[in-house]
Amino acid sequence: MPEYPSINALDRLLDDLVVGEARLRQLGMVRGELHRALDRGALPVPARRSLRRLLEEEALGPYVRLAESGALRTRLVNGERPRTSASTNEIRRQCLDVLRDALGLPVLQPGGGGALPLQPTPQFGDLATLRHRLDQDLAGYMTPGQIRLVAVLALVLDAAPRSGELIAQRLDDLAPGNTAVYVERRPQRGGGDQAGEGDWCELSPLSRAALERWLPVRAELAQHAHGTSRLWVSLWHNHDGHPGEEGATLNRPPGMPLEENGLITSYRRGRARYGLAGILPPKLEQLRRAVLAETPPVAVETAPA
């Protein structure tokens, strides 16, 4: 088995934990499952390097679903790997709370029991269908709004950035030839001391084609706003919502850095406007979680030259 820094850190944590022998055996079971989940590429790439990232909900959601399905069993039962029992599932959740508490993270189940509070996500087949649909769209005419949305979706499929991480991206976060993109990870819960950790993620031919369509449009729009280095910019005139000296809100030309609310709104409207409601979940975050669970990003060890 390959070694992972996060598992090595978990081993050190387990060595220092003061628990009974029974609980230690249970924690060892969870440790083994987490290691096998990493081997399968089922968890977010940062979970390989950081124990805190391994124990955040973004990684634990896919792990728990996979573990409960029986896929992480080491022993066959009548030649199969059946789903784990309700009692085993509860033990697994208790162990995760022990580990998170030891690391200073809030427990997942304050009241005891219950499932992890994660939203449903699309399945792998839906993601493959989405990629095929975006590839078809790129072959034809698209409005600027559709071009931007397709590029955003393609990057989410490859790198799984959060909405806040997307809007922070700049042109120099793209590698030469658009072969990779840098994502500065900004966890929403826990892991505050991990903010600023980032990854270079490999980009697929779909993302490279989408960026080839978006970047010229973006450059033309940015000229209206006297230039910006942000990768995602606005398409239309809008206002900033803050009254000026005479009480009127200030006008913002197209080409200004796209804000998070604008990104989320464009996703919601584009989902309906471009006929994607059948293959896109209602929220961008649900799509991101599906990517992490089904097709985790492929990390590039160093920044491409």
C-alpha cells in the first residue's frame, strides 16, 4: 500500500490517544478503511496529505458512504462484500467523533446517532452525461453567458473548487496551455489553520477547450473595466448595492471581477436557461461533492512550467 502523510499523522494520533482496548480496535478498523478509501482515489486529493483534511466532512461523506456499502471490507462474506451492519455504522461514526474531537474539530453528531448532514449528489453516470453534454455545447454556438458557465462547470468537474475558491482564481492560476489549474482551498468548517493550502489539478481536454472559448470573451469584457487579473468576470452592467454620495448605487461596467452571489445566480439561471436541469443538481456545492465522491481531482505535484 502507498504511504500517505495523513495516515502517518493518524497513526501518531492513535498512539497518543488514551482509550480502552475495544475502542482502539475500532479506531484501527476506521484507520484501515480510510487508508483503503485513499487507495481507491475516493477521497479529495488534499485528504492524502493532511489529517485535518482527511477528517473534514468533504472527505468523510464519501468515506462513510463507501464504508457502509461494504466496499472497504477486507474479508468476503459468502464470497461477497455486503453492507455493514447498523451497529458497525454507529461504531464507525463514534470513532470519527473521537478522532475529530482529538484534533479539535466539532463532533459530527452532538446528539449521538444519525447520518452525516450531507446533501444528495448526482451519480457517476450523471457526471459522464454532463461532460458529454458540455462537449457537445462547445462544438456549437454559445452566448457569452453559456461560454462562461460551461468553463466554470468544466473546472468544477476537474478540480472541485468551492464557489469562493472559483471567484478568487486569477489568470496566473492557469498553467501554460491550460493543462492545470491552481485552487487555493478555503475550508468552510474547521481547518482554519489550513486556509491557504492549495493544489495544482490536472485539466481535461474538456476544460482546456472550454477555457479556449472563455478567455477571449473574458479579455474583451475586461477591457470595459480597465483590466483585471481575475479569471471570472461579469457579463453585464450592474451595481454594487452600496449608495454613493447622492444616494444612488454605483454602476459597475461589464468585465468586473465576478462575485460569489453572481456566480451562484449564474449557475442557477444557466441550469434552467440552457436545458441542464436534468443533469445538474440545484446547487453548485452538490455538484462539487459529487465530483469529490465519484471522480476526485488529479493533483499535479508541482506547478507546471
